[in-house]
Amino acid sequence: MTERPLATVVLAAGKGTRMKSAQPKVLHKVAGRSLLGHVLATVESLRPTRIVVVIGPGMEDVAAAAAPHATAVQEGQLGTGDAVRAALPALTDLCAPEAGADLLIVFGDTPFLTAETLRAMRDRRASPEAPSLVALGFEPDEPGAYGRLLLDENGLILRNVEYKDALASDDPELRRALDVKLCNGGALLGEAAVLSRLIGELDNDNAQGEYYLTDVFAMARADGFSARVEMGEEWEVMGINSRSELARAEALYQTRRREAAMAEGVTLIDPASVFFSHDTAIGRDCLIEPQVFFGPGVMLEEGVTVRAYSHLEGCRLQNGATVGPFARLRPGAILGPQARIGNFVEVKNARLGQGAKANHLTYLGDAEIGAGANVGAGTITCNYDGFAKHKTVIGTKAFIGSNTALVAPVSVADGAVIGAGSVVTEDVPADGLAIARGRQLVIEQGAARLRERQQDPQDGSQDGPQPEARRKVAGQRTAGQHSKE
Ligand code: UD1
Ligand code: CA
């Protein structure tokens, strides 16, 4: 059976006042990806015919984050029903009865909704006795302020009662909704022609004076259309409204991600201190020591070791590579098999060949480092001249002595050796030896003569600073203390 075409609306017009942020709520990130990015990735996996993201006036940054999907602007914050209504003009074709399409509505601030749950909702719509509408339900420990779904004896949805309306009402039936455990998770799927028509007919006669999307359940029932519940997990429907909830969502994500990594054969010595991004890819038998942060775009092949206190983003580590402790890998760092990056080494837009090493205190930026090359402690690729970036090329098995400055553009060919402390400004040929530093001057007995001069009684300095100088230092300290008071 071919699936029905799918129109999808993502609601993201809420300002998120409680975030206390200059940035719209849905652009805040969990695991290095915006809340909206998480939701879009999930709905994209369903391959909908079209996705329309509803934004507020002036939210160009959200529109940019939503691209290439279309956006629709909701002018006032008049409720979830009004927000969906703003998207309908962009979906007229798919909402026509002859399109035979479904309409899915999800919230932009609910990042953990899974594709599995949405697929289960779609499957319900595909069953022979398909309900016209499918709500996402869940049973939280604390139903709190969620909308409550009331069912009839056959499990069909009678209506949804918003928490505030139940609280504000004298009607015993509405107040009884407060005891109902089944809550509305927010996502809603339905026959596009029916659902869009009902949304067009919503009113705002309720406790909050809003157009409630959730009123469609009662309206559908009154019109003879059926609605059922598909159950999801509580963590899936977790909405984010404050920085505290954002941190809780991050913690939840990380806990699950760490477990997944370990289940896939990665060793985490102290899982709680390792942070992943949404797209971190780690192969088997990788070993991650404590206090490691993976920013976006990191790919580790198999048997890679990341030692403690390392920060990685946008990089790729091939089989058996080792980094850290205290390493920083920035975007474009590619380590070949068995390559080693040691402590206090920063690598950016640089590729190290198989077995190449930079073990201590080094900056490698915009560089190509051949297999088996050895980069000594304190080596710096001077890649930036204040105007543009330039490339450094180090050949296979080249040896760069400690404290070398490689002034790019420059290349050190295969097998060449650079003497320690060199400032290399010109290319070095294969198997060449370059030493570019001031020549050492040795004066026989020079030190002995220096000492003799220091001990000359006329000089008088062998007892340390002169009384005058000592007074000066003391005076400065005193002044400092006074100024503090
Ligand atoms: C909504 C549901 C409630 C459900 C809960 C689940 C309604 C009336 N209530 O309540 O039954 O239990 O979600 O989390 O639907 N938005 C707009 N424009 C608006 C209003 C909201 O775009 O005018 C967006 C928000 O940005 C947010 C989403 O819609 O992404 C949900 O809005 P929110 O105000 O959080 O709904 P709740 O009151 O939580
Ligand atoms: Ca909410």
C-alpha cells in the first residue's frame, strides 16, 4: 500500500519568554543542535510532501534555521489552533479532499519526539478502521498543566480539556478532567481535509481566550469523525520553556547517548563526564577518558583513544588514532590511522597522515602532514599573516625540531629535518636539513669572567638590591594596600 501524502506543520511562533533570551526559544541548543533542528530532523525522516514552520513576526533567524522548508508567519500569539491556521494557506493543495493527504502537527520546542512514535501514529491512520484523527498521548507521573484527553468506553477521544479550563470551571465534568492521567502530548495527525476544515472553525471561547488546537477532538466527534490515542513516552514529549528545562533536556539526552555509545562497544571510563553532539559517530573499541567534549561533526573510526580533558569538533579520527590529554581538535582536523596528538596541541583544518605525531604544545593550522612525520614540541604553523590564511606542507617522515615556527606558505618535503628553534620561511627540499636560527656564540671562560666582574667590591651588588631599591618595592606594596581600603 502506498502511503498517503503528508503535510507537516511545525509550531515555532512562541517567543519563549521564560528563556529570558534575545534568541527565540527554538534556536537554543541541545547536544549542539537547535530544538527546531531536532524536530525538523525527526519529521524529515518521515519524508513528508511539505513542511511548513510557523514563526512569529520578525523571526528571520528561525526562518533561516527552517530553510529550505517554507515558513508562515502567525501575527498574534492567539494559540496553537491559530498558529496552525497561519500555515494552512501554504497547504491548500494538500488539504483538498482529492489530495488524500494527512496533516501532521508537531511543536518546535519538543525536541525528543521520536520518528518511531510518529510512524506509529501514521500506521494507525493506515489501518482499515483508521480513525480520522490520532493524538499523541502519554501518562506522566505528574500530569501538572498538560491538557487531559477524555476517552469513551471504546477508547475513542471524547474531548481534550486544557488544565487552566478545568481549574477555572465549576462544571464537575471539566473538573473531573484534573484526575485524568492521560495527557495530550501535543503532536496531532489527521486526515488533512477534515483536520484543516475543523481548524478553520475553531473559536476562542475558553479560559485563556485562545484558539486551542485541541478543540478539534470534540468538534470531530460532534461531526461523526473518530479520534484515537497513540501512546508515547513522557521524555519524548518533554517541552522546553526555561534554561533549567533546557539543562534537564541536555542531561536526559546525554544520559541516553552515553548508554547508546557503550551499547555500541565504546568504553567510557566516566560516562557522566563525556558530552556528545547529536551527530557524534564513534566506532567500536574507542576509549574515551573522563572530561571529554564532542562538539558537532566528530567522527571516530575504530580503536581511537581520546584522553582526558580534550575538546573535539568537526574532526575525523581514523583507526587507532590517539589524542590528548588536553588536546583541542577544531573543524577540518583529520588524523590518519595511528596518528598521535598529545597534550596542549591544537589542530585546525589539518590532515595528519598515518602514524604522524605531534605530541606536545603545538599548533597545526591549515596544514598537510605526511605519514610518519614527527612534529616536535612547541612547533607552530604560522598560518595567518593578518590578512589571509596560508598552508604548510610537511612531507612523509619529515622531522620538525622543537620550537620551530613554520611561516606559511611553506613546505618541508619528505624526509627533511628542521633544526630545533628554526623559523622556516623557505621551502625545504626532500631529505634536506634546514637550520634557521641565530648562530650560537661560545666565549671560552666568558662565564668565569662575568662572575669575577660581579664580585668586584666596587660594584657592591652581590648582596642583592640596594637599600634604595628595596624601599621602593616596599613602598609600592604599601600604596597598593592603601588604595584597596
Ligand atoms: C499544548 C496543548 C496541551 C498539551 C501541551 C503538550 C493546546 C491548546 N494545548 O499546551 O493540551 O498538553 O501542549 O506540551 O494546544 N505556539 C505558537 N503560537 C501560539 C501558541 C503556541 O506557535 O500562538 C507554539 C509554541 O511555540 C509551542 C507550541 O505551539 O511550540 C505549544 O504551545 P504552548 O503554549 O507551549 O502549549 P501548551 O500550553 O503547553
Ligand atoms: Ca508547552
